[in-house]
Amino acid sequence: MKHFVLALSLALGSGAAVLTTSCSSSEPEPAKAALSGQITPAGSVSTVTATTAGGQTFTATPSSTGAYSFPSLTVGAYTLSFTAAPGYTAPAPQQVTLAAGGTTAPSTTITLAPASASFVADGTPVTATYIFSQVFSGDRRLTFTVSPGGAPGPTLFIHMDGALPVVGSYSLINGNGDYDASYLAPNYQNYYSDMGVDGSSPGVGGTFTITNVNATARRFSGTFSFTAYGSTNAGTYVPAVITNGVFTNVTY
């Protein structure tokens, strides 16, 4: 009898131990895959951003050929957005679903931004509606104007040394074959960057900066500012101050 009670006690004890023992389990890792795509033309996008439905973002930098990749994202829906390089227009965001085996997004073609130019002349903002880039005797001349004929309107000319733009900053003082600028006011008064307060040369001048050259599309962009002087009918010299000059995607 004692042996039976002892065996029953051991069995009940063993059963209690089994009932109170728990098994630990962990959630499986979410599946991940690669999301890739192609930008055309190469160099037109600086950053690609993938955003989840919950707002989490991931970024990728396109290669020199325009290819980009997010090598390990959780499968699911993403919004792809693109940061355009200077001179290009960013496209609309793309919706893409990343599958377990990986997904290639549709190829994205980026367009050039239209040519534009603006400046402030003696405190008055001017937006050029006509932009000309021409070569005369081996040198390039830029014309930014609101009126190509008839009344001059505010018109600005920049003379470059040579036909091909090169990234860098250039003085707008010397008019002897180097860089210089002139401004034609709406009252037909001419002002020259290489003319001083008394008509002498060199003048105060300014700076012309080429910030970007797109050799593939043959476009260039930059900034400029200068002070120019012109002679009135009374024989005195008056200044025109050009500031905040910006031009984008001008042909060459």
C-alpha cells in the first residue's frame, strides 16, 4: 500500500510539473528582398527615396549608369520619390509593391528643366522671357531680356571668353576678350561692367559663376552680379546695380 501511494504521489508530482511548464516561441522574421530600378539619363537624379505605408523612409544613390537598389527591404508597398539633380525636373512619385523574390521598378525617365534666367536691376526683379546663347568670333554671348524687339525692356548681356562653358567663377571687369557684362535699361540707357564711375576702365565689375555644365545635354547654369556704369546726355556717369542673377539650363 505504501508503494502504491508513493507511486501515485510521484505521478501527480510529475503531472504538475508538466502542466506548469511553458514552451517559448518567437515571431518569424519578416521576409526581405531587393527593390531596384533604372534612371534615364544617368546623373539626372541624386537620391531615390523609398517610403513605406507607415512613413518609414530608405534612401539610395543611383550609380554612374543610373541604376539604383535597395538590397534588403521588407516586402510590401512602397512609394518611390526622386530628388532631381540640378537642371532636371523631378518626376511624380511611383507606387511599387516589393515581392518576396525581389522587384524591379519601372524605368524612370527624367526631363530637363526649361531654360530660365532672372535678376534684380536696381532693386526691381526681372524674369527673362527670351534667352539667347550665341557665338560671335569664337566667344559666347548670353542675352536675357523681356523684349527681343521694339522697346528694349530690361536686357542683360554677358560676354564669355570662348564658346564652351567651364565650371568656375570669372570677373566681369575686363572687356578685352575676357568676361564682361552690359545692361540696357527700359529708357535705352546702356551700362557696362568694365566702365568706372568716371568712364575709365576697369570698372567695379562683378562676378559670373558657372555652377553646372551638362555636357550630354549641352546645357549650363550659373549665377551673376555686377555694378555697371553708363554715361547720360549730361555727360555724367550713373550706376546700374545687378544682383541675384541666376540662369539655368541655357544651351551651348
